[in-house]
Amino acid sequence: MITNTRGFLWSDLETRALLEIWGEADVQSALDGNFRNSHVYRDVACRLAELGFERTPEQCRIRIKGLKRQYYQARDGLKKNGHARKICKYYDEMDRILSCRGGPEGAPEPLAALAAPPEVVPPPAGPLPAPPTPGTPHNSRELDAELDEEAGPESPRDNFTEDSGECSSYADHPIKVECPSFAIPVPPGDGFKEVNAPTITPPLSQPKRSKKRHTNLTLDKMMEKFLQQSMDTDEKFYRFEEQRLKIEDKRREAEHARELQMLQMLGQMLAGISSTVSQRSQSIPTSPPRRANHRSYADNFNYNAMTAALSPPIVIERSFSLHRTHSLKDMENIFQLVRNVIPPLTGKKHKGQDGRIGIVGGCREYTGAPYFAAITALKVGADLSHVFCTKDAATVIKSYSPELIVHPVLDSPNAVHEVEKWLPRLHSVVIGPGLGRDEVLLENAKGIIEKSKVKGIPIIIDADGLWLISQQPSLIQGYQRAILTPNYMEFSRLYEAMLRDPVDSSDHHGCVLRLSQAMGNLTVVQKGERDLISDGEKVLVCSHEGSSRRCGGQGDLLSGSLGVLAHWAFIAGAEKTNGQNPFLVAAFGACSLTRQSNHQAFQKFGRSMTASDMVSEVGTAFSKLYET
């Protein structure tokens, strides 16, 4: 929003556009006519906005006022010594506009009018009218027009520093004392002068004339000195600003060179590690070949364990912030990759094209979790959000929000068939929020996972869906379009079920990497103080600033936003993700968004923050991270 403040500089292009509009015949006619000047400058601001310059009517009026003062000072004081165009940069444009305009636009009064003897008017009957103040125009209508243009009816006259840097005072022009053009009536018998006494016209060369010229000369010198100091100050400011920009560019180049050097060192280290692994693999005796159909899960586990032992995990750890130093130059910045996969908003799209997300979960005990996941998907940018829940939970979830499409089919005998009819219309499925551990619901969720795998839909599994996976890992193992989002307890349960060992608390990165490899290189997001994300090949660490408040439902916001970003990253293609795993990019984007929403809500509500407060911050957090 543009505020009516001073000190906001006008560019040359913007000023010339303003003068072009202000100098048009209809604008000048409106200013000379009976129109309110606030309406005229409002029209000037609208025309200026059509050219791409956003200014308020008050800013336009103040800018024109400052330019007119510069023009009068340059014309009256410095025109003879040739410095007019140095003081008034737009002298020619102002001279062209004001010379074509009649009335009070600076036209000097004829000398003949000053030298002509005043006409004696007989005093009218009744009280005497007050004589006009010397130095004011004879035509009161012209004076009103000049003052009306200088200060609109809604704004007081302003004599402080303009936004363009000029200094104004109450003595914009030298004060000229002139004789009135009519005789001032004097009552007879005042004891000073007779009524019929001859009027003596003062000569033009009086001592007061030289004194006035001396005063004008002093004011002109002071104004010229002040303008010169202003120009020098502007030049120093622009020179210092140019130096600062050069120093900033050098610093960025140095940081970029340092990052390139670190990447080269990392490449050399990886090359040495790969050569060591190849030498070790040659020394390992080969086992007799087996048929592919009889290869057991234990063989897969032994092979993955051997690979993990020989090759240390590749860990890419970054502590991202909102500082945008290399967001546009360095494509390895994961934030830029997330921005790349976000589809633009255009008027050519139809409803549902930016995402139709399905949430499988919601029972009598848990109705908030599926709501948080579904509403967050809409807040992130999905067009439609479906909730497949039990019959008891449907009415409650519908009452939370009218934007959600609720299907009360999850506890019906043909639940899998009912959900399968909707799968071709869905772009991703989130399974687990509010699912519960009822055997019927878990069995139906199992069937929905199988049907989704057949259709190749990205699957996000959270909450009780992870408990189902820990009981039957083969249900999702090897499906690389799946994303698991366990917290610490859920991660420990999955890790022990897959690797038969407890979690090594001293090696969180390695544990996440090994679990992803054991699950068939699907994406695993371990939520915690720092979110660890792995696809079995590398580990990303999201330590974006959040808060110390951990409210219930925060994980449901993550799963809902991840459902949308997974669809966007999946259809974006390898070119926009720079060859990275799209689900890795989507997971990092969802983690950062959830943490930013948590941070903003905590700044407002503190300890009383809830998941609903975080939902209201999703839109602004998304704009701050990915659209600014």
C-alpha cells in the first residue's frame, strides 16, 4: 500500500510522465475552471498509474508544487546568469506548460500599469471597504485559482521540504510593494492632507528601490547557495550508494567462489570414496548367481547393509533463512527449486487443475486431524480437497468448513470400492490423519494403498497410517512415489521393524538414510528439532526457524501441504527440479512452510498458539517463502 509520505524520490522518467499529463490542455482547463483540484489531481494520479507509476493525488500535487517553485526561482533569480537549467532540471518543460497558460501562472504585470497614476474614485456611501493588502493580485478570482492549485481544498498549504528535495519557505518570491490601482479614500478633516490635494507619483528611482534590489540579491544568493549544497549532497549520496553496491557485488562474488571451491573439494572427496568402494567390491568374492524370482527380503537387506557400510552417506546440511543472497543465482538452493515447481496463477486454468487432494482418515474420536490436513492443502493452493472418513465423523468435519468435500464411506463394507471410484480424479492421497487403529478401518486403508499404487498416485502416510506400515512394511516397500512423515516415536517403531535394531541416537542422519534404503529408497521425513529428509541417496536437513511450541495437529498441516507440493513437484519435471528427486524437493518445501507458519503464529499468540492459529498463517508464510 502506498502511504502519503514525503521523502520518496521521483525518478526522471516518472517526473516527465507527470509533467506530460499535467501539461495536457484538459488538465490545465480543469485547474483554471471551477473543478475541485483534488478531483483533478486524482485524475492525474490515475493516468500516471496507467503508465505504471503508482502515486497518490497528494504526492502528484506536492511534486507539481515543488517543480513550479523551482521554475519560478530559476526564472526570476538566475535567468540572467545562465544557471536556470542547473537549478530547475525540467525548466524547458515547465516553461512550455506555464507560458501557454494564462492568468496567474507567473506572468509579470506590465510596467505601464505600475507607472500609471492611480484613478481617484469617490468614496462610496456607507462604511469604507478595507484596502487590499499590498503585493496581492488585483483580481481576487486569479488569486483564488493560484492558491487553489498550490493547495487543494482537502489539504492545508504545506511549506516544508518537498519529496523531491527542494526547500520551500513563505518567501518563495521577492516581496514587491506596489501602489494600489485605485485611490484610497480619506475622510475630510483628518488634519493631514486635503482631499483635493494633488497626488504626487513617487519616482521610479527611489532609495527603497535599491534597498529592495539589494534584498532580492541577498535572497537569490542564499537560494543559489542552498540549491548548490543540495546538488552536492545528492551527488555524494549517489556516489556513496554506488560504492556500497560495488562492495556488495564483490562480497557476493567472493561467497559464490567460496561455494564453488567447497563443491569442487566435495567432488574430489566423493571421487576418492567411489574409487575405494570399487576396489573393495573387487576384493569381495562373488557368490553363485540366483534366480531373480527366488531372491528373498533378507538378501535385499544384506545387500543394502553392505552398500551402506562401504559408502558413507552423503549429507547435504543447510541452515536456510529468508536472506536472498543467492536465491536467484545458485540453482542448488533448495528454496529456488521449490519455487520452480509452484505452478503460476493464470486465468486459463480450470477448477481442479492445480491439485485435487484426498485425505483418508477421520473417525468418531479423531475429527480434527483430517480437517487440518485438508484445509491446509487448500491454503497452500490446491483447488479441491476430499475427506474419506467414517459416517460418524462426516457431519462433524463438514461443520468445520464448507470448502471440504466429505465422503462418509470409510467404515462401509465396500469402502475400498467407493474410494477407488475417486482415485482417477485425485492427484495425491494422504493416508493416516485421524484414521485410528480399528481393524476394519486399517484393512480398508490397506486396500486404498494398494489401489493407489496401481494407479501410480503419490502417497503420503502419516499418523496411524505409519502404525499400519510398521505392522506390514511390504505394503509400501519399494514404492518410490510414497513419502513417510514419522515423528521420533513412529520413526523408532519403523526402524526396529525394518532393521531389527534400535535407533542410534548418535547418528540420526545415518538412521534416516538406512531406513529409506531398507524401505526401497522411498522418501522419509523424520520430524523433530531439525527435520531430516532422505531418499536413500542423500540427506537434507531443514532447520528453518520455527518455535519452541509443539501443538497437536502440526503434523497434519505438514502432511496436507506435502500432498499438494508432491503433486506439483511430480508434474514439474526434472528440468525444474534440477535433476533432484521431486519428492525430496516437495518434502523440504512442506517442512519449511510448516515451520514458518509455526514461527509466525507463535509471534502472535505465544504459549496459547494452536493448530488453528497456524492454519491462518499458512497463506502469508507461503508468500514470504516462495512468492517474494
